[in-house]
Amino acid sequence: MSTTDTKAKAAGLGVLLAACVSALVVNANTSAVTILLPAISEDLGAPIAQLQWAVTGYMLVGAAVIVTSGALGDVFGRRRFFLLGLLLFVASCALIALSTGAEGVIIGRMIQGAAGSTILACGMSLLSVDSSGTEQMKAITLWGAASAIGAAAGPLIGGVLVDATGWQGLFWIDAAIAAACVPLTIFTVRESQDPDRPRSIDMLGTVLVAVALVPLVLALSESGDWGWISVPTISCLLLSVLGAVGFVAVERRAAAPLVNLELLRNRVLVGATLAILLVAGAINALMYLFSLYFQDPATFGMTPLEAGLATLPAAAAMIAITPLITPLAVKIGSRYAVGLGFGLATVGAVALVFVKPSWAYAAFVLPLILIAVGLGFANGPASSASTSAVPAAEVGQASGISNMARYVGGSLAVAAAATVSTAVTDGRTQAGETTSDALAAGLAGASVLLAVMSAAGVALVLLMGRHRADKPGAVHLAAAAAASTHTIPTRPVPATGGDRR
């Protein structure tokens, strides 16, 4: 083997390791945090309602940054911004672990949202330009598998570390792993840019995403205290509408828009993106609600590890049905697979509407599995359709739109579900009901919201139109498995820029 071949192989292994390890750590950290909230609350003396922003704040910043970070990498260097993401992630982990109050945790998580979205966006870009054709699909398959493993293992890892090291242990370990990726990236990953991309960066669009989302999440989170027709709530909603209108106006005129509005004429892409938004919302809201419900002393009083194990049937079911997702979508069509998935999730959510404080843990298992299986069947085809329904040159833009929707859905649904659950629980408590009765009623009320979201997803059968999924391969399995965390392309993406010499 020649020296050139050896270097090429080493560089490919380096970018693969750096991208896959960092994706695993980011997704494991993200899925573990909700399990840690009760422990953080107890240690810092901060209410859960305030710490909710550690979850929603992460997603809000991620939604605003994920497309912009990819664009910055294309223009100024993908490796440079990937490294910046790693360094921000290390710094945010240290800030969170050293925090003595909720404010430090929330600020750290918001920084982590920017870091995580940058790592995922630029890591995928580095893989795409470092390989091509079938080799690119193999690399992306491994990246998708690492993302899926991280997301599934996160709650268990978080539960183990809380007992062994305290809640801070997760962040110190994640910081150490991310820090190890820095020299690996510096010495083995080549810099690349896209010389054909406009140098203009749509920073105003990024700001307007935040202007549209932050007041909306604030209104959803605080409306229980403020009142839906109060001046603060209405002001937040009006500001959100103005931000959305301004965003559309700016995108129409931007030289390199954050979102290519022309793509939104594609019914399949729009339907798939809405499906991704609803799935991400339901998954994140479900994890948030049950992590708190299972650990509350008035219900099951589980430890973080026990709560992580309690959610394992849902994660295992979603993984188990992964090989069936693409064949089903090929057989019946993507839109019907999405509709079927949301139908199953609706049944599971409706079952949870009838939750009682007398329910044993076993009573939750079947509804959770139904929801997980349903969301898996909806998410995989939607994620694949969002990139396969557009021309090859637009795959990156379509992926960015769907990944932004994933963050938006998670932030809005967690805020809304938390508000409904808290409002119902507080109302029942004030009416004189026991804490366990009130908590069960709050979970039931939030389950109504999940059922409505899932039922709305069934209607996407009409919007998505006809779209046939590709025949299944390894990359389709990885795409389906990783669909709860990131949209990955299921066909080779044209390289945009090579080595920067």
C-alpha cells in the first residue's frame, strides 16, 4: 500500500471516529438530561418548572443554530466549526457541572444546544466531503447508528452515573470524551470548504428564528401562571407572530437563505417535516413527563437508574421495529406508513388519558410501547422522505429544514406538556386531592395533548401525497434508527468543496 493510500485511509478513519464518537456523546447527553432533572432539582434547590428550561432552552438554541452552523462551516471551514462546537460543548459541560444554581445549568444547556447542533451539522458535512458514493453511505450509516445508540443509552447512562458520581458525573465524562475528540480532529481531519457557496450568512434569519420561538415557548411555559388572555401571554404570542412574519420576509430576500422557501412548495417535504416536528415533540414530551412521574416520591419514587430502566421497553421497542420500517414504507407507501404510525401512537396516548394513581408500573408498559412503535413507524419514513423527495442538490437544505423542525417540535411540546401537567396537578391539589391523585390527573391531562398531536399526524396522509420509499439497505436502517435525533440522507450527497490546501 502506498504512502498516499495510507494517509487517505488514516484521514478517513479519523473523521469517522471524530464524527461518530461526538454524535454518540451529544445524543446520549441530550436524552439523559431529563432523567437527571429531579436529582439536579434536589441538589440545587431549584423547582422543576424552572429547570424545564434546561430542556427547552437547549432545543430553542439548537433550532436557531443548526442550519447556520452548517452554513458557517461551508464558508469558513467545516473542521474549524466542528472544533468550535467541541470546545463549546466541553465548556458548557464544565459550566453545568460546576453550577450551584439553576441559572448556571440553564445557561450551560443553552450553550450546549449551540455546541451540539454545530457538532452534528458539521460532523455530517465532514463525512460527506471525505467520502462519496457507496463509501459515503457506509460512513453515514455508522454515524446514524452511533447517534441512535447514544439516544437510546442516554437515560440508562445518566441513571447509572447519578448513583455512582452524582448528576455532575455525566457532564464531566462527556466533557472528557469531547475533549479527546479535539486532538483527534486536529491531527486526522482535513479542512474543507464549499467555494461555490455564497459568502453571505443569513444571521438575521437566525435571530428571527429565536424571536419567533422564544416568546412562544415562554407563553406556553408561563401561561398557567399568567393566564392565556393576560397581557404578558398575548404580548409574547404577538411578538412570536411578528418574528415569524419577519423571518419569511427576510428569507425571500436573502442571498443564501436559512430556509429555501421554494422547497416548501414540495408537499412531500412539508408533510414529512410536519411529521418530524410532531414526532420529536411527542418523544421529548413523553420522556420529560415520565422521567418526572416515575421519580416522584408520591408515585413510584424510582431512582434515576430505575426510571431509565422503566423507559427501556419504549426505547427497545423503537429499536426492535427499525428493520421493519423501510420495508413497510416500500410496501404501502411513505404517507400510509406515517399515518399508521401516528394511529398507533394515538391509541397508546389515549390509553394514558385514563391513568390512575393505583396503576402499577406494568400498566404503563403497553401504552409506552404502542407510542414508541407508532412514532418509530412515522418517524423513519418521514425522515427518509424529507431528503429523497427533493433533487440531489437540495438534500442538504431539506435535511436542515427537517432537523430544525425536530428541535422546534421538542421545545414547543415539552413546554406545552409541562404547562398542562402542572396546571392540572396544581388545580387538583388546591381542590383537596392527594398528591398522587393530582399527579396522575396531570399526567392524564398532558396525555390528552399527546393524543391530539398524534391524531393530527394521521391527517398528514392527505398532505404528503404519493411518495414511494427506496428499497431498504443498511443506510435506511441507520436512518430509521437515528430519525429520533437527526435526519440523515439515504443517497449519496454531491461533494461541495474538498481539501483546503
